[in-house]
Amino acid sequence: MLKQLTAIIEKEKDGYVALCPEVDVASQGNTIAEARSNLKEALELFFEMASPEEIDARLHDEVYVTHIEIAVG
């Protein structure tokens, strides 16, 4: 079964951090592609090893990514 999940990738000092907000799983890598690949592997391991109860407790069905404009300073 295939499941489509969200990957948010953010630049940090020496690399990238990738987060899947649906299950709160994160990984990292030296490049965007590496961070994405490492997140995919971490997600596959999570779904393989987690109990059905843990998956149900952590899995959010709806995640929205958007921009918000605010005044700063």
C-alpha cells in the first residue's frame, strides 16, 4: 500500500533537516535529496516497527502547509 505524506525540508547550518508532520518523524542529510531519502527510510522503518496503536495515535490525516504574512519589527 502506498501512502502520500508531507516532507518539510529546512536548511540548517551544515545541512538539511526533513520532517514529516503527519507522524512527527524527522531525519537529516547534507543535501535536500539526502535529507528526503533519509526521511523516507525513517518513515518506512516507523511504519514497519510501530504498533497499529502507535500509528493510530500519531498519524494525522490532514496537514496543511501554507504561508502567513506578519509585521515584524
